[in-house]
Amino acid sequence: MSAFSLRPYQQEASDAAVTFFRSKAKGNGIIVAPTGAGKSIIIADIARQLDGNIIVLQPSKELLEQNFGKLAKYGIVASIYSASLKQKKVGRITFATIGSVNNHMELFDEFAAVIIDECHLVNAAEGMYKKFIEKMPRKVLGLTATPYRLYTCQGIEFKGEFKPNGSYKEDQYFDENGFPKPGVELKNKCILKFLTRTKPRIFSSVLYSIGIDELLQQGYLANVRYFPMNVIDTSRVRMNSTGRDYDERSLYAENERCGLTVQLSQIVRRLLNPKDGKPRKGILVFTRFIEESEALCRAVPECRMLTGETPADERDRLITGFKAGEIKVLTNVGVLTTGFDYPELDTIVMARPTNSLAQYYQIVGREIRPFPGKDAWFVDLGGNVGRFGKVEHLKLYEPKAGMYAMWGWVSNSWKQLTNTYF
């Protein structure tokens, strides 16, 4: 018997997954649900309903603990297989980190059902997930809020149209010596490919999806107020050689030019003492460079810093202190974009630009979990809101069967954000 009731959409998602696992249909499926929708509860209910051996894969120990804890509330016995948690037990239902499973895949050969949380991390071309999925014929279910991956493509641009390599006749655009003809430019472009539209591909269909706007209307997510301050002028910043994101040296130079560290500290101080007199529950800051986080800590005594190099014990202490309100400001460099569950969080400062829709979405997603009396603020210093629109306007469309794409409301019009070159 469940220790809690599922919301209607959670039950619908769980039931769709169970039907998928029990059917004879081929191919792997995805459930698309926003950050804060309760994917761990959906996973727990799927595991509760299924018979046979089930393995639930997570990219980190934090997500494993979160998902495992939900299943425990059902009173169902499960095992943990994760070196980082110092537990390596295999049971009928096993929660595991992919890194720990990688060297002992044979232990899970009899597991007919595979569930992957944060499945956008699955690389269809190579990697640990692919090796595990392809080792045995079995069904795989992925869950994610961001069902797309970023790819770089080399090709040519002619009269404003980009053609990736392999999609055009060489002699039409290059002369006999292999040089581009007049008007033809060699280009690197990027494309966000929906997971069901990658080549090769792991996932073939969307089993269930629900958007942020629907959950907002139903009262299951917190409204976010956006404050686009655009301190960083990205028109001055070059793209890197892959075209995937901003060049580090160029971005660093722009941050120096616009005085980002000074402006960031001033903004954070104002947030600590807002005009309405109501203190913020917590201010989470995202910077691109460690130097910027270090400067913020020097300028704002209430601030502490997390990086990828922070020891695990210190990281846990800082996060615990932040959630308890003992640390007023926590700045981080690419650490807390996923798996950070703190519903009370009401203020995020994104002090960096990105060309990654997934990264932008995951950062905003840290504060869309509901909490009584919460007034969520998103302060954007890098033009990200103007680039992608508000996250509640992201929509999944399927104009033709299987041709899924994400769209956003950008500059007062709908813009396709996946499966289009940029």
C-alpha cells in the first residue's frame, strides 16, 4: 500500500510505463516531465507495479538516494549498487549508479526492465549507458525534463542555408581543386536533437509527457518572476571552435569589460536586503569561472562557494547549511544544475550566458518546485531569457508521427529550439 497518493499525471505516467514494459512492442520509450514534477515518485510506482527484476540507473549518488527514498515509502524492499554510497547489493529491484554497474554488467543480465533517470545523458553513439543497454535484449524506459542532446555539425553555408557534410554533392559547392566556390562558406553549426531523432538512437517514442504550463495551472509548480538584467553583452563574445557554446577566453574578456564581479556583488547585496523588506530564503548563484565565485565570496561575507573540486564532505556540509538558512548565499560553478532538491529556494542568479537550452532549463528548474508562500525570482545577467524564453512556455510538439520538437516563446513569437541548426 502506498504511503502517499500520486497526482493524476504521475499515475498516468506510471501506468503508461507499466503498459510499455508489459507489452510486446519493440523499441525503448521516454517519459517527459518537468523538474519538480516528481519523477522519483513515478519511478517508485513503476517499480511497485512491475514483476521481475528491475534496475534503476542514475548518474549520481544524490539522485539515487532521492529515488530510493521514495520507493522506501511504499514499504518495498530494494537494493543499492553504488560505490560512492559504499553499498553493492543486487536485489529484485536495484538502484544503481551507471559508473558502478559499468564494470560488473554481467550481474544484471537477468534484469528484464531498465529505468534510466536523466536519460538525456545517454549518448546513443558510445559510452557506459549504450554498452549496458546493448549487452542484453530488454526494454528501457528513460525519464527526463530535457529530452534532447547537443550535437556539433560541420558543413557549408550557401545563400543563408546550412547543409551538413554528407547532405550535398561536393562538385556543386567545391571546385576541382577542392576549394569552396564563390559564396560558399565552411561552417560549424549546432543542433539540439530530440532523443527519438538521433542517429543512432536509443529511444524511439515518447510514452507520456506533461509541460510546465499544465503543472502551473494545476498548482503543482511555483511561478517564477524573471528579471533579465543582461549585464553581459554576448554580441561581443565569440563562439568556441565547436560552435556549441561561448569561447572561454572571449567570455572572460567580456566579463572583465562589463565589470561582472562588481555588478554581481552589488546585485547579491540588494537581494539580501530587498526593497519589500522580506528576506529571501536562499540565493543560489551560477558563475562560469571560479574567479567570479571567489570574488563574490570576498565581497559578500554571507556567501560560500561550491566547485567540482570541493571535497564530498565539505560539499554536503555547505548544502546542509544553505538549506538550513545558515548560509545565505551559495555560489557554484557548474555543480548544482541537476539533482539539487530544495523546494524553499526562491532566488537564483544566473551570472553567465549559455547556448545550452538544457543547462538553462535545469538552472531555472532548481526553483520551480512549490513551497507555501514562495515568491521565486530568477535574475539573469547573461541574456538567457531572451535567448530561450521563459521555461513555462516550452512546449513539446509532434507535427508528424514521431517527429518531436521543443518550441519556445522567444521575442514575441514561437521559435523551434530543437532539430534546427544554430
